Amino acid sequence: RLAPHVDLLGVASIDEALALRKVGIRTPILLAEGVFEATELLQAATAGFHVVFHQAQQLEWLEKLHGPVKVEAWLKVNTGMGRLGFTLEEAPGAYRRLRQSYQTAPQVRLMSHFACADEVDHPLNALQWERFQALSGECPGPRSLCNSAAVFNFPQCHYEFIRPGLALYG
């Protein structure tokens, strides 16, 4: 019921994305945790899934890929959460690699994730936003920074995409 109202559906794994396709969902799907092996990357590209790249191994798989279609790529950057993503120092180089890859669709999207968005006055929020803004200048394209809490607490950070996850459950 949600699919007609969103630009993308986000899932953690390719198995979840394939299950959605199997039941007839045609909305574009984002693999939020990326792929976990090279064969999944080819499968994701062939299925038309958007793929998050958050580590060097995934870029290496992309550079060795010789598939029939281009990958819709998202670059995930660790601006302070400490979970997944390229460091701020690694991000511009990873962005260039994605942009230069023959297997990547022309537009590379940039994303990060607030660590403390549910604590409005937490100093890390301002620091992460500042870091993301600075990186946006080096890595142009559509952006996404807001998770559920940030959607409500930081409307100035919505950019082109927001990612309400937990908020959808009420």
C-alpha cells in the first residue's frame, strides 16, 4: 500500500528486494546495506535495484562487473554515526570511482545517517550536518541525510530524499 506514494522502497538485503518483486511491487527499491558479494551486485543491477556503496570491497566488485545494465549507485558516508559508510577522507575518492565506472548510472547519490536525531540539541547533529554539507560540494548529486527522527526534527536537512523507516510503524 505504501509503494504508490514513495519514490523508492528501502530494504536491507537483496533477498527482501527480490521478495517484493515476487509479490508484484514495481516501485524502485534501494538496497540500504548494499550487497554482500559480487554476484549480488550483478543480480541487483539486472533487477534495477538502487545499491548503496559503503565500503571499498563493493567498489572493487563494481569495477570488475561486466553486466548488461548500469547500477543506480548511492554513496554512503560516515559523518559521525560510526556504523556504515566511507570516512570523510575516503568519500571523494569513492565518489569519483563510482562516477567513472562504466557500470554506474550517470547520477550518483550521496547519503549519510544522523546518529542522534532523536536528541534535537545533541551537538553531533550540527557537526554531522556541517560535514554532510561540506561533502555535498565535492560530491554533487541528489542527497539523503534524514532518518525518521530527523524527518521531524530537522526539516532543513531533507534534501532530495528522506528515509522514514521506524516512523512508518506509528
